[in-house]
Amino acid sequence: MATTKKAASFEATEQVHKIRITLTSRKVKELEKVCDDLIKGARSKNLKNFHGPVRLPTKVLRITTRKSPCGEGSNTWDRFEMRIHKRLIDLHSPAEVVRQITSINIDPSVEVEVTINSEATPAAESQ
């Protein structure tokens, strides 16, 4: 009976997970480089079930302010904007494989968020 519990726990560690990697940055070149590195890593591990990078709409944050500090003079305005680019990559693999894929060097300007949702495997459902 003890051997079946060990076998069941081993199957649970090899459980396939739905993993969503969200990449956010203000710099497009660095963001695309990290996306390419992640996709190359997934292909090198022979993962068949991955989607992406999905390009989400760019958020544009705008600030309009007066140039004159005292309010006197002509009404001249400065317009500043910051663009935030976002990419999604979906993977279906064990968590250990994702750790190996995401162990690349990531530029400090790129923010990475990893969300893991576990799928039910047939072996886990029978218990």
C-alpha cells in the first residue's frame, strides 16, 4: 500500500499545468527579445502546446501640463506620454519545465508575471 502512495505522489509532481506568462515593458525591443528567448526555450524542450506571444493593445498614458510655472504669459502646453506594451504566452507543461525555460536573462525593464493553473489529470481524478 505504501508503494501505491509513492507512485501516486510521483504522478502528481508530473502534472501538466496551464501556465500564462505576462510580459510588460515600455521598451518594445527588449520585450520582443525576451518573448523570442522564451519561445526558443519552449521549442528546445519540445513543447507542442504553447501559444503566443499574443500582442495586447498598447496602453498610452498621457499628461498635458502648462509650460509656464506661474500661469502668466501665453497658454503653451507640454504633452507627455508613456506607452506600455504587453505580451501573453500560454504554455501547457509541468512546472519544472517552465522553471528551466524561464531561467534566461531578462532585461530589467521587462516585468514578468507567471500565473499557474493546474489541470486535472486522469490519474489524479481516480484517487
